[in-house]
Amino acid sequence: MVASNSARFTIFLTHPQKWLRGIRNKASGVFDHLPLQMPSTYGPGYNHDGNARRITYGAAVAKKVVEFLGVVGVYLISQVLTWCFVLVFRLHRLQFLSTIFGMIMVFFVMLVCQLVWQSTDALYRHHIKSKVDFINSNIGIGFPVPLIAISFTSILDAGGIGRIIGNFLTTNVMFWILVFLLSWAAFVGATRIPVMKASCFHRRNVDLENRSGQPGTAIAAPDVLPPASRHSGSTTLNGTMTEYNTDKDAGSIPNSRTVSAYFTDSDCPSTTLPPPAVDLDPERGLPNNARVDGENHGEPAWIAWMTVLYPIVLSGFLFLAVGLPVFVASGDDRLLDGCMLWFAWISTTRLQRAFARSKFLVESPSFKRTITTLLNPVVFTTLAMLAYTRAKSAATGEDVDEISYKFSCGTSLSGIWTEMALEPGSFRPGDYWFGAGDAAVSLLECGIVVWGFKLFECRHQLHSCQGLFVVVVSFFMAGVNVFLSVLLSIAMGLRTPEAYAFATRSTTLALSRPATLVLGGNTVVNAALVVSNGVLAQLILPFLLPKLKIDTHAGDDKEKGSDSAVTVAAGMAVGINGAAMGVSYLYDIKSRAASYAALSMTVFGVMTVVFAAVEPFSMLLTELVSRYEAWL
């Protein structure tokens, strides 16, 4: 007996899979003899519905906490990745390229993982995508920071402001049209080259050619396409946090259409009206898909509204219960500023969405769309925070410039970690102030890094001749923008520092500020230009994209998988001129042009920094400016 047991134990240690296989094969018959419903151990007065409801709410809260911790994990990993590139590039003073290279690294790592392990895409969509979508939908909170932190001493006179506005309008009109037409002409021209047509592009169906009468005007996508996707039943106004599942995914996971209530109900600043599938409750004007699960069990209407508006209530509660007491007790206003910034951002995004979903002006959809577009969260968050800093200055007697500096002084987590790692003996935490605005900008940097995941989602579009043309045209337009914008600014009568601010007028904040400092430009004007370009993109795109008939479902499987030249050209125009805010908007509406916009933004931003801040191009630019000023 002992020997037999010893032999069995040896087999268990050496071949555990045999035991597990036997248990699994026999377990299926165990439950065949059990009753379908276990007898209740509770008394007749026990409230089964109430207990089940508490369990459901508890599970929902636990799921939200887990999702939030996942977002924090993605944020920290992106910051660590950015810090690694900072350590690599600091010797060459190119650390401002760290976020862009972080995005490229994420993209290539995901590609390699997909090649090695075919389940990488399913793992990403089920466990990571919702966190990435949440970060992407809220990176706009970092856009108002440069405008909020503007000092009164940096404001120009009326004449200088007027010339800057005039040059801003001129460069935008010129480059939006130039980029779109150049990109469209390049792609359409390439389709007429026999070699390129045979190697890169597929013909449309005969019926499409006969119907349009203009064969060769659309560019075919690669043969391998992402699975056809469908809208989930929980699609919200902006759709950024909504899970888009393939039919295969929907069948593989129970209730796979919803990740969690928090991430399904997006907080992103979309400027589009609700999709037709969203039905309004005739009694309350509340979207049916925004109701909590418990509302069908007879909960009052205020519970459903609290489910939609609870982020505003929570942020306001944290402002009063946490930020204000900490500020009064210790004088540290970072929590106070952070709670106020989050309250302003959440309130404006929810206000925009609530207005778009309401029955107000439902008989005038075009006018309602215009008002919804003008309710831009970035603009109203900026105005709210400017009013907050002025009110805070009046209440405390502190100078407005000092409050603005404490709100955002340009410190980054990667910079703090670098000093801690390289100079541990002389590092003192009190020497580095990390304000609420700096935290918001770090979220913006994190959003740029996680765009590598978005590029991975659209890898089939980018791995094509369209992607190659995007790289080439973006490379060319970066050089044209740097030199032409600066020379045009000088011709408009701007001083040299303000003219240099236009060199990086439409790159991301993470790249534009360091490059402007290298040139000796006005960083305040540059920050205003970058944010204004993004706001302009979000204001005009809701009107332009429908006119151009741009596809608004990035995952839709189209016949022959063709992305038209107009779609690619529009994506390039948005990526080059609208920068991060424009790209974020395209991702919000699930546009097929978003991947081309992200790629063009990346290439254009990197090459803009190269042409503006790296020798010998920077020396050539300064020499041209000096000669042009002498000639004028």
C-alpha cells in the first residue's frame, strides 16, 4: 500500500497533466446528478432580489476599480518607457523625441508579439483596449494647460496679437488646402502608374467602376483586413470608450459587448451627434443605452441620471472634501488645482454630450450640430481654469503669475526620475515642483505613447502603399512648413521670436516647446498656436468630414477593403495641421482616416523637429531669416 501510494505521488509530481486530464474528464459527469436549482438555506422572508442586486452593484464597483487600476498601470508603464528613451537621448539633447519613439516602440513590440503569438490581438482587445481608449479620450485635459499658464508679462501688444492672428489664419488656410490637395493628387497619380497600379493597388469591382465612371481614383487597402466589427449595444455619443467587438469575439466571451459601465460611458470630448441607434427615453430624454442595469427593476429616474453624471459629482466632492482642506491645512494647492481641473474637464465633456443627446433643437439638426461643436470641452475648460486662477488670486492675495507657475512649471516625471537616477546624492524632492498642470501634460504624453496601440489596431492600413505615401508626403511637408511658415511670419511683420514660434505651429506640445527653445522662439506664442490649431481642427472637422464622405467606422469591412484617396488625404491633413487634438477627434468618431492621421502626425512631428532644431537645418533656417529680414 505504501509503495503504491508512493508510486502515485511520484507520478503526480512528474506528470501532473495526467491527473488534471483525468479530473477534467470525470468532472463533467459529477454535475449530471445534481439538481438544477440548489435548495435555499435562507428563511422564507429572505429578500433574494435585494441580495442579488447588492451583489450586482458590488461586482460593478469592483470591476470599475480594477479597470481604473489598469489605467494607472498603463500610465505608469508609458511613463517608464518615456523615461528610458529620455536617458538614451539626453546625451544628444533630443529627449523631447522620447514620447514619439515610445509610441513607435509600442507599435513594433505589438507587431512582433502578434507574429510570435497569434492571440495577441484578442488579448489586447479584451484586456488593454478599454484602458487605452479611456486615456485617449481624456488626453485633451492637457491641451488647456499652456494657455492657463500664460504669464501677463508674456502677452504682446495689440498690434503683435493682430499680426499673429492674421498669420495664424493665413497659414492654416494655406496648409490645410495644400496638404489635402497634394496628398490626394499624389495618391491618384500613383494609381495611374502601371507599375504602382500592378504592385500596390487593387481594382475596384466592375460595378463600382461603371457606377462612378472614374476608375482608379480610389486606393485599395491590403489584402488582409481586420475582422468585420459591429457596434455594441452600449454605443455612446462619442463612442471612444465603446467596445467594438468582432463577431468572433462576441461569441467567445459571455456578455462581451460591455467592458464596464465606466468605460462604456465615455468621457471623451466628441463633437458629433448621437448615432441613429441611440434612442431617447420619451419621458426623460435619457439615452436608453445609458441606463443602469438596475433601472429595469424599478429604480427611480434619479439613479439613472446619477449613473450618467456621477463623475461630475465625484470630482466636485473631491474638490470640497479633499483638495480644499489640504490646501487650508498645508498650503499645498496641487490637489485643489487637480480636482478643479478634473471637475472643469468632466463637466464640459458631459455638458456637451448631454446637450447633443437632449431633445432640444431636435427639429433643427444642423443648428444643433453647430452648437454642439461650439461647446468644445478644451475651450470651456480653458475659460473655467482661467476664471479659477483669477478667483484664487483674488481670494488668497497671491500673484496670478505665481499661481500659474505653480499650476504648471514644466516639470515632467521623466525629468525627476532622471535626476534621481543620475544624481542621487544631490537630489532633493523639494527642488522639483510637479503641479496639477504638469500631471495633465504627463497624461497627454502618455496618450501619445499609447497611440502605438492604435497604430497596431490599424496595422493592415499602414502596411500598404498608402502608408508609404503618408511617410513620404509628411516628410516633404515638414520641411515646407518649417521654412515657409517662418518666412511668411517675417513678411507679415512679426518679430523673430514670434516668427520662430510658427516653425512648430502644428506639432504636439511635447515636441514644439523644446524645438522652439532651441531656435530662441516665443514659447508662449507657440503654445497658443499649437492649442489653437487643435481646437480649430475639432471645430471644423464635424462639418468637413461629412462633406468629404469620410468613413466613420474604423473597423468596418468594406467591399474590396478600399480606402479612397480622399480618406487618406483627409487623414494626412488632420494629422499635419490638427496634431494631437485632431487625431484624437478622428479616433473618437472611429474614422478610417485616424490611422493615417496618427502616422502623418508622427512623421511630420519628428521631421519638423529635425528641420527646426537639428543642425545643419537650424543654422540654415536662421541664416535665411537673417538675410530675409535684411532684404525687407
